[in-house]
Amino acid sequence: MPRHKINSTVEPHVAAALAAFEGLRDALLPTLQRLHPYDLETLTDLIFRQSRWQRVVALGGTQKTIDLELLWFDWMAA
């Protein structure tokens, strides 16, 4: 937790934000653990797409050597 260097205190808004993040994490963990593998793969794909990564292979397939193959695509340079 980030603290002030001199008095070693934590700002109330920082403590509240960290507590909210921990609550969100604790609430999401059981949900993610119960996802079907295909749903987890779809969620992973959506997360990477928002970060400008693109899948090289189609969803739902199995491969012997890799779990996920991604390609960086810079939309601004295209």
C-alpha cells in the first residue's frame, strides 16, 4: 500500500480504492473459476483485443505447442 514517506500514512481515498479493488477481485475470482474453458478463452480474447492484440488462430481450437498466439496490431499506424 502506498504510504507517505515522512509520516508513513495512507491517504483515505487511496485506502478506499485499494479496498474496492480487493473486493472486486474477491468477487470475481469464484466467477472466473467456474467459467467453461470456451468462455474463458472468449473472455481472454476480448481482453487482448481491447489492448490491440489480434489472435492468429481461430477460437476453440487446440494446438500441441502453444496456448495462445497473438499479433500486435497498431491501429494508429495502419
